[in-house]
Amino acid sequence: MSETQPKKKDRIVSKPIPPSNVTTAYLILRGAIAGVVGCPIGGGETTPSLMQPSYIKDGYPSGKFTIGLGKMTGTACELSIPESEEGQASLLDAIEKAANRIVAENVPIHVFPMDREEAITKYGNGILDQSQLKLPKNATAAAKNLSLTSIENVVLGVPAGPVLASTGSIGGTIVLERGTQPMHCKVSAGKKARKCSLAIKFRILSDGDDCLGVDAVPAENQLDPALILPLFTKTIRMKEGTKLMEEFTENDKLEQEAVAVAEAIKLNDSKPSGGDEMVDDSKPKDDEEMVDVSKPKDDKEMIVTAHEVSGKIDYSKLVDDFGSELIDPDLLKRVERLTVGRGTVPFLHRFLRRNIFFSHRDLAKICDLLETDKPFYLYTGRGPSSGAMHLGHLVPFLFTKWLQQAFQCPLVIQMTDDEKFLFKGTYDNETGDNLDYFAQLTIENAKDIIACGFIPEKTFIFSDLKYMGQMYPNVVRIWKAVTNNVVNGIFGFDGTSNIGKTAFPAIQAAPSFPSTFPIVLNAGRDSNLACLIPCAIDQDPYFRMTRDVAHKLVPKSHPLGGKPALIHSKFFPPLQGADGKMSSSDENSAVFLTDSPKDIERKIKQKAFSGGQDTKELQKEHGGNLDVDVSYQWLRFFMEDDAELERIGKEYSSGTGEHWSTGTVKAKLVSVLKEIVGEHQKRRANVTEEVVLGWMKERSLY
């Protein structure tokens, strides 16, 4: 190699600048795909690839790109991505229709320049494609400035070239090229697919007019981040997607009914006919009650660990196994006297009245502190595993809000973005890891938490990734005090677990000690401040470990010997049955805080497991089983009026009165949830990223 010949690492690869109509069509399709399947327009798993310049080889305006949709059948989407060829064809049809509707509506396209770092801070890295995520080491000043492009309610991104001034100016129709060729569209989904994804090959079919519209002119006005928030949610935003969801749901229903009929035939071979299907007389006949054919099988073995909850939960046995104590009537009366009796809250929280928060460790000692006016603080947390939280995630935060109001005490909320990466993170040779994805989920989840209504001046929300410096001394002390054998025995780790997993329990334990917050709680190593942790009972193993070594991190005068007190909740049941707990990874098990009123109604009517009888006659005779009926169990969590809840329970369990049937109980639940979720969404809409950063600022809560 001669001295004048450039080395390979110094060579500059020139990327062709695509025609403005191709770039515009790419952005339209990017927004149409996300809106139809109900996924974020970018960020994490859904970050699109760089558009391939297929127009060079094709000789006509075209392009190709790929968007990830999670795993299996699209864990990053509201829509379940079909495995069948017919279903995948319908999906591509819906995307094509949505894209061309956007073209026909001739929506204005806005372009505005912005500093790269400022843009990512303000809008998130979901605006970028995979090629834009990392800057070259010797990036020019021009590379550090982005040209952001917005199509209202469709997409916000950074195109690889100029764009037109409006969507209707592309000079033709967007066509998705399909077939068996490698360069054609491809849908990857199902158990055999390593990842769920869409490879899109498109072309612009000319309308005969060779004159394209003018390019968009950059403007200085930037977008309000609140306006694009819906684009980064796991929610269907295109009417074509809503129609497709209904079509898929109807097909699933027909398949389930066919299976049910086949099962019924087998059962009826050995017993007399059970009569007609139950019809809900409270609704028109064209909206008949669905008969629940998925009655529980044999009870599965109860499994409750820090990382798995399944089977039929026996809470009495769980308390015995874990060694905690039930909240008895005397302790409940004491809590009521120290809260309601002091006038800080009007009444006991329904979760306490209904035994939903049912177990504790050292709650009586917290009452001792209240009676002697000695301070303590609250600690709870959230592992940000999805952009949209569900109703089950709300439960501890709603109760913690009440506790903070009742006790008028400081609260620290840990966001374990590090844990989620350690347990669920991925690595790709081309794009690297997705740690930043979980960091961004912290911001999005924090918005939901803030919308619950905590006291701002008494609440500190922190990300493990950001706050580790202050926590580290106590984390190290806990590592020193706890052996690998203890951690492996409690959490089931083995030699195949990454070292981060075995190290993490100490990170969740550290906020139990006030000295972890020298500024926030004004606490040093000599602090006697006690801690109360409201959480679901599956988190108890972390704090059993913590309590065993707590004396090593506090002075001997600490009122609880350094041990954090806990108050445990039962699990919020999933839609498909009142066993286990709700999961954000299973769209059919949950109602999300981003769900529309129509989504809520559809999920409750079609997915909520019923404890009702198989026929109207049997329901009138025997009534429903409240213990397994998901709709009634959810009302116990979210309906405030005790008298009305009791009336509904009596009527449904006896098959009499206004709420004799499954349909009327479901209708009541839908009404309650629409109000709760709707009000939450209004409050969340006012929580910007700047507001979140204010709550996460390290400051004194005293």
C-alpha cells in the first residue's frame, strides 16, 4: 500500500441522498405502520432501519426499510401480529390504505432545525433511525444538527434527505411490493421467528403527473413534546388499525367458538344437555352475552418468587411461608385512629378496608413512631418494562399516595431501569445494546406515577442509572454483608445468571436506609429515620434479605434495628383468570393506562373471565362465583362505594336484582374504568419531560 493511499478506516462512505418524494413516502409509511399496529414510532425495539436506496437499482421511486415490533407476535404492539399468510396480507393492506389516506389528505409537512443533543433530550431517541443513533467519533458540526420533520398525528423523524411540503405532493400512490423475492415486503412473527418485524419494500406508482410538489421550507417553530406523546405509545392510532383489530378479534372469537363447540360435543357424550346459552336480557340481542367456555382447569401449583407469580394464590399459606403477619382488626383500627382520627385523610383506603393490603412486617412499630411523633419515610418503586403502565401497576402507587397524605411524610420512588436491562436487555452486533431504551421508559413511567397525585415537595423519584453515585456506599455495604449462597438461595440464581442479576438485590435494598439519601432526607450514617415500604408480596424476598443485614447499616439506637417495615398487597388478577398477576408482556391480560374507552370496553367484554353460569337458568338458580369472576374482583380494587359493591356482589352471586348477570357486572366495571383511566390520561397529558426532571432533581424533602 502506498503512503498516499488512504487507510481503510479513513475512507468515507458516501450515502446517496434520496429524492424528496421517496423520503416523504418513507416517513408516511413509518407513521402508518406504527399507527396501524399500535407501537411507538421509534425507540428501543421499534427503531426503524436506515432506508435502503432501492430506487437506484429499480429505476423508479422506491425504498426498503425494516421496523422491529418486539418478539413473538409483536410484544411492542397493541395489535397481535398474525402468523398466517392471510392475516399478514390483511396487515399489509391496512398499512397501505393508511399511507394512501394520509397522502390523499394532503397533510402539511413541517421541518425545523435543532441541535441533536437538545432534540434527543426534548423528544427522545425515538425520532432517529438505527443509523443515526450513534455519532461518528469525528462528527462534523453539521452532523450535530438535525433537520426534524413532522407530519401531524403521524410521525416525527429525521429523514435522510429533503421532504416535500405536503403529503399529497409525492406524485402518485404508495404501493407495497409483495411476493417471494428477497427485496419484497416480509412479515416475521410467531414462535419460529427470532424477532417480530416488518420489512417494507415500497414504490410510488406515478399518477401521470411528472411535476412533484415543492420541498418543505425549514421553520424555527419547534413542536411541543406533549403533542407528539401519543406517537410514542403502545396504542393503535390509525382507523385502519382499529378496523383490523376488530377483524382479528372476530376471527379469534369464531375460532374459539369452534373449539368450544368441539369440546362441548365431547362433554355432552357423557351427560345430558345443559340447556340454552345464557342470554343477558339487559342488552339488545345483537350484543348477546359471550358464554365463557374457558372455565378453570385443575388448580396449578402456586409459585410466588421475586420474578414469577403463577397458579392459584393461597395468601394464608404465602404469609406462613414468607413469615410475615396478617393485618388483624386491632391493627387496622389503630391505623385508622392514627390517620383518619388525625384528620389527614377522610377514611381508610379501600385497599385496607377490603383486605387487599393484607400482610405486614413491623407495621405496629410504625404506629409506635406515629404515636410518639417520630419521623419516618416511605419507599416504593417501579421496574420500567414497558412504555405504558397497566392498572395493576397503579395499585401500589394509589395506596402509597394515600399513605403519604395520611402520614404527611417524605416518599422516595426507585425506578429500576438497571434491573430491567439486566433481566430483559438485548444486544445486537449492529446497533449495540438497548440500555438507553429502559432509561427512556423510566421517563415515560415517571409521568404516569406523577399523574397519581403525590405531594411534589415531599416526593423524590430517582433512576438507578442516574442516582447510583449516592447509593453506592450502602450498596457496597450490603454486598459485603450478604453471601452469594444467600442470594442464590432466595432468588434462584445459578452459574448461568449474569453477574448483574446477583448484584441487583443490594441495589433494591439500599433505599431502605436513610443514609442512601444524604440530601433528600438530610440523613447521615447516624440517622434513626425508619422506612415503610408498600409493595406487592412478591417483592418481600428482597426485603427479607435486607432485614437480615440491616443492623450493619444503622446506629444501634435505630427504632426498628434498621429493618424496613413493609405492608404487602395481594396481586391484581389478569383478565383471563383470577390466578397469578397481571403482566405488561401479555396484552390480553391487561388494561393499560393508554387504552381508549373503546379498548377498555372491548377487553372487559371479550377477555375478562366470568364466574357466571353457562345458561341464564343456571345463573338465576345458582348465581355467579365472585371468587373467580375477574370483573367483580376488579371492582373490589377500583369501586370506592362499599355499599354499592356489596349490593353488586349479593345480586350477582344470587342471580337476582339489577346485577344478576355477567353482562351487567362487566358494564359496571367498564363505566368505573373509563372514568379512572380517562382522568389519569388528562393528568398525565400535563406532565412534560421537564416536569419529570423537576421531580427527579435531588433536593431536600424537609
